[in-house]
Amino acid sequence: IMIGMGCFWCSEALFAKMEGIHSSQVGYAGGVTKNPSYQDICTGRSNHNEVTRLVYDPSVLPLEGILKIFWETHDPTTPNQQGNDRGTQYRSGIYYFDEGQKQIAERTAVAYQKALEDSGVSRKICTEILPAPHFWMAEEYHQ
């Protein structure tokens, strides 16, 4: 699974040391520039998202557990922004590799939207849930 939830350093640090995560890499996905650099991403013109790609053991940490953390540790209702970070590279996204991941992502999005509404939050989730686009590994100094 690949996730975008703002600055990839923050999401990678959150997941990297969790039991059940075999590996995590930060990079860029979903844009128009081939082999983009961090400088390309920062302009906003490449339309890439900063993402963290997670390889995990679902018997130890199921996708539902990963996505629970995803939903609860960023604001999925702010388009192209997380905190003070603004731009398309900071958009909220879940990028799946198979139909099972897609179904879990969609189901958890519906459940989290309901939880927001039940708590009095009227904003709508704007997280994109899409097939995993090409992943470009970020520069070594980001890993």
C-alpha cells in the first residue's frame, strides 16, 4: 500500500518502526514528470504526491490497522494541505495494489466519515483512493 498524508518524513517515521512493517520507503507518486526530484515536487507543477510505500505482514498488522492510524493522524478533510504544508504534494491519498486493498480503503473511508459526522465535524473527506501509480523513490537523503 502507498499512503500520502502530508510530509512523507512524518508518515514514514510513524510507520517505519511498527511491528508488522517490513519496509518503508518515501517517494513521489501520481504526477506527470518522469523521475522527479524533490525540487520538481516542491514547485507543485509536477502534480506528484509525497508518499510512503509500506511493505507489511497482514498477519501481524492488517491493512485496517495501518489505515486506522492513517485516518487518525492527519486531516483527510483538507485538500492539498496538512498543517502549514500546502500544495498538491501534501494531498491525502491511499494508493492500492489490488482489489482487496481498494475495498478496505473505501470501507474505512466511509466508517471514518461517519465517525467525523457523529462527532459534529461537517467537513467531507477528500482523500483520493486510487490504483497505485508509478512510484519514484525519493532521494537518498530523504530515506
